[in-house]
Amino acid sequence: MNVQLFIPCFVDQLFPETAFNMIKVLEKAGCTVSYNEKQTCCGQPAFNAGYWDESRSVCTKFIKDFSGSDPIVTPSASCAGFIRNYYSKLFENSSVHNEVKDLGNRVFEFSEFLVDELKVEKLGAVLAGKATYHDSCAALRECKIKAEPRKLLANVKGLSLTEMNDVETCCGFGGTFAVKFEPISIAMGEQKVENAIATGAEFIISTDLSCLMHLQGYIKHKGLTIKTMHLADVLASGY
């Protein structure tokens, strides 16, 4: 299957290795991956900050950059959820209404694409250790992703997965929320990390690096030993 790769701006700038690992896994699953180097942002930051006109401009570019009929796969449920659920609001009653509708049907978060579209759950990954999984708000509530990453992690050789308390509670990042309400955001991140540590886990795994970036910041500040890993990095381990 031919797929288009969408790498969110913060992944491109801060976590490029996750993007390369995602390609590695997709190719192992039998996909031919293409990457449009002209791509930029999905438009979510501006939209969430209230700058809808500026967001619409960025989203218009996204629509052009990802034309065609191939599936679009991204390592971010946050971006996938935004494209699916909010592009229709930005382009309501516009000339690109049908394009936007088609785009929403073609964009997939990484784990749901592997499990639901490719029907792949075993990828030969190997990672020894104990882990717990964090449900990002976007994955859980906007993309309805719950079982898919867990199915993939259950087939990682050597990895033991234990659910933490309040697993569906927000980590406190929320984009600009972490800036505007810093004390609340930090307290929520602390609660999430403490719940993860209580399981005995060595790794916190998620579909969203935005959440993991927030949690890793708290972990580093406190000098804790638990680590964060994106699902793509886990699935690319050991081969």
C-alpha cells in the first residue's frame, strides 16, 4: 500500500528519530512511504489559540500538500483528530468542502492505521522491560483509539504492560493550556507520572509526543528514572 507521511512540526523539530522509526515500521508492514518535503503544520496551534483565519491559511496549504487518494499516516493523534474534526468547521460551506471531507477519511494515526487498516499487530519488535500506557486525550476522545496501541504493545517481545490508575485522565499538556495555566498543568503531569511510577514501569508509552514531551519535562526536572517512549520507537526496537 502507498501511504503519505505527515510529520507534525514539533516532531520534525524535536523528535525526528520517531519519524524515521515510523517509516521503518510502515515499510516492514509492506507499505511504500512517500514524504512531501513542502509540508508544514496542520494548523492546530493557531486554531486552538483563536487565530482561525491564520489557521485556515495553513490548513489550505495542508490540503494542497496532501492531495491525491493515498492514506495519510501521522505519529500524532492530536493532529489526526484536528484534521478530522475541525477542518470541516474552518471550511464549512466553502469550495473545498468535499476535499476536506475526503481528507478526513484518509488521515490516520499510526497505531490505528496498522491495526485497523493493515490488520497488522505483530511486527517483531523486542524491548525488555516494564511499561505503562498513557491514553492521550486526542487519541481517546477525538480519534476513539483505545485498543489499537495496546494490541501492538502486547506483541512486543520482552515487554510487560501494566495499566496505571486514572489512565484516561489528561496529562496536563493541552498545548497552550500548559502555558496559560502552568501550575495546574504541572500538577496534572505530576499525577500522571506518579501513577505510572506506582505500576513499577520503566517506560511511559503513548501515541502522542506532545504528551510525552510534557511528562518528560517533569521527569527530568525531578531527576526521576522512568522514561517516555513513542509507540513508533517501541515498535522499531530490536530489529
